[in-house]
Amino acid sequence: MLTVTFPAAAFGTNCYVVAPGPGEECVIVDPGIGVEETLREVLAEHRLRPAAVLLTHGHVDHVYSVTPVCGGELAAYIHSEDRYRLVDPLGGSSLGPGLLGMLEQQFGTQATWREPERVVEVHDAERVSVAGLELDVVHAPGHTEGSVMFALDGVPVGVPDEAQVDRTLITGDVLFAGSIGRTDLPGGSHEAMMRSLRDAVAPRADSSLVLPGHGPATTLGREKATNPYLQDIA
């Protein structure tokens, strides 16, 4: 499996491009702020053809470029409970006071938003078959109501054997290396997050490679052993 990761221009949001291999169709996960030029370079370098965009949740730092990336052809996949966020992710619920203005000052243009033309709502335990990949949707609310993880068999080419991983979990802002996503924004819930960690994260195999929404990759085994939020889950 070919997986390319690069950060967005703001908030350090990880954008992932996943394909069975070079020259194949691919999916793009969480195209955030200012990713378009780098994304074009990645697609050209590996001769990839986008087939869909997958969104782990609807916060603007994960969806800002979804409409230009999708164009009028590709569908954007998002959990049904976060679908409403694509109406106006610039409305302030995920940016907080003043941050939108800071972004506009940084990039020199006024932020604008237009919904993608094609949106597919996904649900827990659904399997998305696209671009030659099989991705299982794992609903894990807490950061937002419709936060999901995407689970795939196999791991990216180049992961060292000593990592001892045999599957991949794209976690969005549910789980990070050493931490979890914040739960104090509108639609967030600490109680829901703890249930998601207990019921959706902890039961999964230690041999899962974790590709988070921000920060470095990790493994689920490492997080179960060291992440304070995964300790003593009842």
C-alpha cells in the first residue's frame, strides 16, 4: 500500500494520500488548509488518480480544501452526524474567536467556503470500497459527533519490520501519539470520547499502525502502553 503524508499549511493537519500502489487510483484523507499545490505534486510524482475524498470529521482544518480537491466529480465521504458541518465550517465552531482573521492575514486572502457537490454519508461499521481499497468506518464520537476512524488491512510500504504492525488505522482527531483530540469545542464531549476510547479504540489490535490527524504516526500497542488517556479504561 502506498501512503503519502504531508502537513497542511495551518494547524499541522495531516493530509493522507492512500493507494494500492503507484500509478493507481487513490483516496485523499482530510485535505486541510493550503494543501492543493503539494497534493498536485504528490499525485504527479506517483502517477495517482484521485477517486474519492474521505473526511475523518468536519472541522475546517480537516475539510478546508475538500471542494476544490473534489471538483465536480469526486465524492466527499463524511459521517452522517458531521454532515451539517460541511454547510459552513468557517462559522467559528472549530476555529475559535480571532483564528479566522489570523488565517486570512497569513494567507492574504479572505477565507471562503462552498459545499462539495457530491457528499456521501457513511455510518459505523460500513465498508467503503473505493480505489481498490477496503476501508472500514469506525464511528468514534467525542471530538465531534461524527468523528470516525478508517481501518485498513495492510500497512504502507516502507514501514520497518520492527514496528510489528500489520494493519492501519487512520484516527483523525480521536487519537494522537500520547494524547487525544480536544473535547471542549461545540459538539465535543469528554464522556463520549472516553466511551469511544473504550469501545472503538482499545479493542483494536495492538499491531495497528496509527496515522493521526496531527503529529507523528504511532502504533496502537505503544499507545495502550503509554498514552494516559488509554490507561484504566473501565
